Amino acid sequence: MIEVKVVNVAIDVNSKMPVVILKEKSGGKKLPIWIGLFEAQAIALALQDLKPPRPLTHDLTKSLIEKLKGKIEKVVISDLKNNTFYARIMMRKNGEALDIDSRPSDAIALALRFKVPIYIDEIVLDKIAVGSKPIDDKEFKEFKKKLKDLKPEDFGL
């Protein structure tokens, strides 16, 4: 498994969909994962360490896990099938290891709230290398440059 960190949440100019950018902690590869709007908001709030006035779903989930004396140890982006990413939330409760199926966006939002590591299974990186590839620094800078000039009306809001 390869540890990654969240480097950005943005709107993809082509699809007009939110995307979370993950980067290897000890390497230069970046991986975009397209996510839903609410999950993008949850990840962005956690990245900025902002607390909404009322708990969002991921804040509620964190509270429930803590009240039930559970502990998230890590999350893993575990598979890629038919252009859909899959994730696992690795937890412990009363010493018992729990492996919970999750969407990557939800797993990432929880990992940021619990401040636990995020990993990508090497199998996922191998699959990406076959079909598409992680974006390099040059592509990432160009992507950020395009995002800088976007206005809310570009999204039909």
C-alpha cells in the first residue's frame, strides 16, 4: 500500500464535477478521483479544519464512532472497477478489527476528521497505469491555472 495525502479539492473544468486530488506522500504521482458535491464540501471543510454550525453526515458519523468507542485506524482506496473507485475503512472496536466497505469520498472525509492515514492499494495504481495514468506536476499546474479563472456562472449556478 502507498500512503497518500489530499492536496486539493476542485471542480473539473470539463465535467463540471468536483474532484479530489491525492498525492503520494513519498513520491510525485497524483491521482484525481471524481466525487459528489456534498462529499467535496465535507472534504474541503475538513482540509480547512472548519466546523459547520450543525454536523454534516461525516461529522455525525465521527461522533457515532467515538460514542460507540470505535477507532478508525486508516482508510484504503482498495479497487477500481469499471471506472469506479472502491475504499475500505479499517476500524477497531473492543479490540476487534472491522473492515467497512465505503465510497472513497466518504472514507477520505472520515480519514481527515480522524486524522488517520489514507492509502492506495498498489493494485489500483497498476490498473490506472493500464487505462489512464496519475497526473504529473505539469498537468496539475495547468489544471490549477484553469480553475483559477472559473466563475460560479460557469457552472450554471
